[in-house]
Amino acid sequence: MSLKQFLRKKLTDPNQLSLLDWLLTEEPAVTPAIAPVVVPVTAPVAAPVNVNALPPSVAPLAPGLRRLRLQQHVLDYRLLRSKRRTIGFLINEEGLRVTAPRWVTIAEIEASIVEKQQWIFTKLNAQHERASRQLQPPMIWRDGATLPYLGMDIILRLAESGHSGMRFDLELRELQVGLPASVTEQQLKDRVQGWLQAQAKTLFAERLAIYADKLGVSFQSFALSSATTQWGSCTADGRIRLNWRLMHFALPNIDYVIAHELSHLREMNHSPQFWATVQSVFPEFEAAKKTLRNHAPESLPIF
């Protein structure tokens, strides 16, 4: 018996039945660029969590948070109630946020947390690593500074004489910038950003053509993105956006994002069929996916 059938059997008041129908209305399907983990409320619920008294060394609970003991771990999370039909988990810079329907009990919510604890702790650790990288000293834009480019560190060299443009020497791994020594940091950043974006347009167009041919799909257009939370996106009508900051990474990581977005033109979801499509043209996608997951756009040099 489904949850909806069970509740219909228990409720007799017409107003309550109308409210039930409203609460259990199917939400329209969406394909987010970064899909949140969702646990159906109707899934079997794990055994109740035994939350013992916490050790004195645990920090006091911050306002608005709940606390759960998971074996040797102590997990604080923020709970939000909503009209959604499922329990959703989101990891951000504040930690774990759980969103659940108003009619789901705390015991069911925490049982779902237990079921997803491996994913939760993996994501929390990755978020902590990203935050640690952001605490590193910011890049100083000057002659001799290093910049990640296509998976290698290149050196910025001011070239006041000889040329006024940009020239990349692969053998020396130097980007020669035609600016005087008196240039400001912002002027140097703007010039380098413009060069990186120009390189991105050329390279992305080439790689999109290659992987579109491999997948047997066609896209309508592509544009550069400066998003701080995602590497790429694809709409159902074939409009693709790719983050120009991908130019900091080695070519396989760029190819993964391109193969990923183009695969959405065959599967507009993140189902097993979608990942099989990605793997069919990019077998090593797991390694690239992990690299990009551990290097969010906001952890890269600030422009």
C-alpha cells in the first residue's frame, strides 16, 4: 500500500483529503546543473538512531541547528520544512542543510541522514578542503607570478618592449604580456583574463565539435560562463554554456565537462543511462569528475 493510499484510508474529512491531494501533487521534473541528492519519503526507513549523550568535548550547538550522533561522529545540521514531497540534502559553506515535508517526523529525517551519511561526510570533507584552499594567500598580479593554465603552472612576464599583445611560450611556460612595468594589478588581471577567454572560445569550439560528432548530437549555440557554482550547463534546445575558468585545468578535465553537457542532448537527466552515455565517449570520466569536484571555481585565482 502506498503512502497516499494509506493516508486516504485513514482520513475521512473532505477538507483533509483535499489537503492531502495538494501535498502529494507531483512536482514537474527538472534537470539541475548540479542535482541535489533526494531521498524519497516513501522509501523504507532505517532503524531509529540511538542518540546518546554527547561527550563534553563537543562544542555547544549553534542556534537553529540540530545535532545527531553517528557512531564516532557528531553531525550538526539545519532543518528546513517545506511543501516538497521528498527529503533533500544540500552541502554548502554553512554545512549540511536538510529540507523535508512538514509531515515527516524527526525520526524519519534522521534515519534518512543515517542512510546517506557516507555521501554527507564525503561532501562535507570536500567543502572543508575547498574552504581551506580559499584561506591561502591570494595571488599577487605582477611580473613573475604563476597562473594555472591547461593543467600546468605558467609564469607571467611583462614585456614592455617588442610587442603590445600576448604571447605564450610553451617551452618556457611563460605568458608574455605586452604591458609596462608600471602596470597596475587590475590592468594585468584584465589583460590576462581577456587572453584566457579568447583561448577558451577557440579551444571549447574545437572540443565541442569533436564530442558532438562522437555522440551524434548537434547543439544550437555555446557561450562562455563566469559562474561560481558550476562548470557547464545545457538546455533542452541545445544552448551550452561553459565556464572559461576551465582553462586552468588539463585538457581531459575540459573534455569531461564538454562530453557531460553534450550527453544531456541525449539524456536530460543524471540517470544511469546518462552516465553510460558520458562513458561511451569519455571512459575516464570518474577521474576528471573528482578533480573538478575538488576544485570549485571559487577556489581558483581571483580575477
